[in-house]
Amino acid sequence: MELGNCRKGDLITISSDDSISMDLRLYRFDYGVLKDIYDKMSPHAMEVSAYADGYLKGTVSVDSRALGYSAGKAVMMISTPYDEGWKVLVDGEPVKIVRGLETFTAFYLSDGEHEIEMKYEPGGLRAGSLISVAALLVVIGFAAAGIVRKNKKPEEEIPDNVSVQDRLPEDPEQVQH
């Protein structure tokens, strides 16, 4: 919930119409601090070489001390919401993703130049695709069976009062081979 701009001394009251307890967290946004962080991180931004829906590839140079981390390790966080569907490769090797600020996709990087590749695949996409293909094959199978059954010539029923000899052609040349 956005509270808007509040000044020192403003009284804010939050209430609920039911008896369910609320977990409330307030955050303060300081644009000056954001500018400082931006200025510090901009020289270390990822250079994107390819992107598409659910895909991102690029390079990044990490200097953990310059970014304010202890030597040798830094966190790369992207503004994409955290989702287990993201798979990240750093220099061709898979890395574990973590939640950045409890919301965003993040992962750890060591100092140096790195190639980053990120792919997104929604959970259940493969299973759903397999189920859809299987269902389509079943429908095609039933449709094919129906066409075969429809095109099959029905056998003529011989009435009980007609003998087999009565059904034979009189001219033997008329018999189909």
C-alpha cells in the first residue's frame, strides 16, 4: 500500500474491518541514497548482448571492493521478481538464484569478468506440454479409428430364409477375384 509523502509528525492510522491480525512493514525511500547507489553501481552494469522474452545474455565486470562488498564476492540482483523458473549460467556454469531484498532475482558473483545467461521457463510448462501432446495423440487416434470404421463396408446380412446358393451369381464370370 502506498502511503504517499509523509512528513515528520504526520499521524498515520491503519485499521482493518475484521479481526485478522496484520503484518505491517514500513519502508522509507531516500532518493539521495538511490542516486548514490546508482552512481556507485553504474560503472559495473551488465552489458546486454542478447535478450528476448524470458532470456537475457551479457557480460559484467565485478569488483567487489568497489561495490562495497567484502573482497571476492558480490551479489548481482536484477529487478525481475524472484521465481524458481529462472535458470542462471555464469561463465557457462549453473548458479543458485536467491531472493534479493525478499523480492528480486539475485545470485552471487566472484570478482572478474563474467558472461551471464539467464533463461526463464514457467513451472509446469514441460509437464503441461507433454500432457497436451499426449491428449492430442489420443484425439487423433480416436479420429483415425472413427474414419476407418466409417469407411469400412458393412457386411450384408443374409436373411434367414435365403440360402447361400441363392446369393451366388448365376454367371461364374461375375465373381470378383
